[in-house]
Amino acid sequence: MRVSLITTFAASRKEPLVEMMNRIHKGFVDAGLGEPVIRFSLGDGLLSGVSAVDRVLKRHPELERFLTRTEGPQAALIGARRITNRSDSPAAGEAVPYSTLQAIAAGVPRSYPFSNAAFHFYAPEFGEPVPMPTSPVGIRTGVSLSDSWWVNGRNRALSACTVIEAEPGDKKLPSPSKAVATVLAACGKVRKTVQAPIAENLSPGPVPAIRLPSGVAIASSNPEAAVTVHQIAKNYRERIPEIVLQARLPHDLPGQADVPRELQSIRNAGPKKPQLQRVFKPMGYDCKGGSGSFTLQRWTAANSTVEVYVDVGTWSHRMLAIYKVWGMGWKATVPIPPTARAVPQGQYPIGDAENWLRIVENLGALVAELDRTLVPEIESAVGTSPEWYKPES
């Protein structure tokens, strides 16, 4: 079977965009792949009153044929005017000398303040695009680099997607080819890798979609199992108030609206990871911190990945928790409230450190109940996943 590996790399804004782009380009050449096919998209940003598109066209008038003009109400939106050779361009698929793209990248963002500047490098060794139910293009294989504007400044992103052949009975996935490995090494430090088994020989009609940890949805590689797991998870979501009572939570917390005002007004409960580790480590979960969130994970004997995602309020002092179970081609999600009185899927005030510990202990009791009931029911219905399968590592 085919498996796509979507790898995210460290991408510092301190490194000039052109230098990062040159590293990638050199990786293709050093790997013996020759000049990569480069797709580019340079979207205008008008918040500063400066049109980066106009500046580029003044310096490189030969790029006029790549200009897209959005008509109608969206014409005034940021990024509505773009210089691109993607499918919606009048010059779709046409190449531009790498030296020209270098010169443009060297001016981002000061000379050319694009809302989004994106470059995609491709060679056939990376494999065919990964099918997506919502996109005729799918996930493009190759290396993607972008620099974009956001409220907290410029964002930089670097990722790669490659397709390999694997067997369900293998213990480990095979390594990418030497040429692809050379390009990936040029991209720098790996942050994470998402595995996405590719659906093959599908029957006509709609195919269940599985949302990857990256947020992208792809067609399930095991549609029957995906449908079965979806129904099981749906049943648990509908019964969550009952399941909360069965879990016998140690603390009788109020609903969101009844949390005392003095707790709701608190904006700092101190470090949150120690309490999560204290409750969940004895249950077999490891804990990793993210940007305003924590991910707790364990793996079962059937190689299912069990995950508890806890958002601790990127923009507010509130929490939201979701219980997830992953297997190859299927996924179950069940929101888990810290109290029977909580509004389902609603954010809950964290309060002070003592209240945070009560919340975590309640979540631990509810997770233990789902570990005892939901996971065995799913695995009994769909069986084991390959030993090598990990949704994210």
C-alpha cells in the first residue's frame, strides 16, 4: 500500500526567505534531481497601502501574464490579486527562471510585503499527489515553503510530502529514496511527521474522510472501518452526560455559567503541565506541550493511538478537551467536559491552580472510563492497525 509522509520542519523567520529557498533548491540539485518544478503564488497585501504585486510587475514586467484578478465582492480582499502559475492563472504551469524567483524572495517582506508568498518544489521522485475529498488537486507532493502576514507578525512554514510503499505486516516503514532523503536533509530540523495511508481501489460513490492531525482531510484507506468507528463514536457523543456520571468524577464542579466570578476573573493558574503529568502519567499517557495546548498520548496493544487534546486557552483563560482514538483509516473523537453540568463542547473557565487541578482530576476519571469502554469496543469492531502506523510522530 502507499503511505504519504507529511513532514513539518523548523522554519525560523530570522533566516531570510531567499536563503531558505536556496537551501531547498540546492537540495534538489545535490540529490541529482535536476531543476525542480516550481509552483509559486504571490498574494498582495494592502494593509500598508503598498501593492507588492505592482512593485514586482514594475521590476519584472514579463510576469504580467501570471497576474490573476479576482472579480466581484472579493476583489478588494487581501491577496485577491496574485502573481501565480497555479491552475487558476492565465499562465498556469509555465516556468519562471529561478533567478527571478530568487530576486523576488530576497525582497520579502520589506520591498515586497506580500500577504502570502508561497513556493512549491516538485520532482517525480516524491510521488503523485495525495487524493483529498475536498480538492481536485489533493495534497501536493514535494516541498512547500511559505511566508505570510498575520496579526503577530510574519509566519514562516516549511513542509514536505512524499509517498512510499509499505506493507501492513511490516514493523517499520521503509525509508524514502536516497534522492528524496537528500532533499529532506536540506530542509533542516524535523518538527513532526504525519502518516497518511492512501486510499486505493475505492468503489464508486462517496468515501469517508479522515481529518489528519494537521487539519487536512483525506479519503479513508479503510472505508468500512471508518464508517463503523464513526457510528460508535457518535453513540458515545450522544451519551456523554450518562458516561460522565458513570465515570464518578471526584469533584462536583459547577456548569460554565455558575463558576464563581472570582474564579472566572483569574487569568493565570500557573504551570499547567505538572498537574496533567501527575494525573495522566500513571494511566500510561505522555504529555507534550504546544502553543496554548497539551497533547496526551498512549498506544494500545492493537496499536491504536489514544490521544487527549487539551486546549488551555490561546486567547482566553478557558479550557476545552477532546478524546481521540486513531487507527489506520479511521478516527473517533469525543468531547470530554470537566463536569456533568458543563455545556457540551463548551469552553470551561480554568480559574486558579487549585481549580485547574480539580478539572484535571475530573478529566482523568472520564478518560479512564473511555479507556475502559470506548477503546475496547472500537478495537473489537475493527481489529489492529499495522505496527508502523502512527498518525503523528
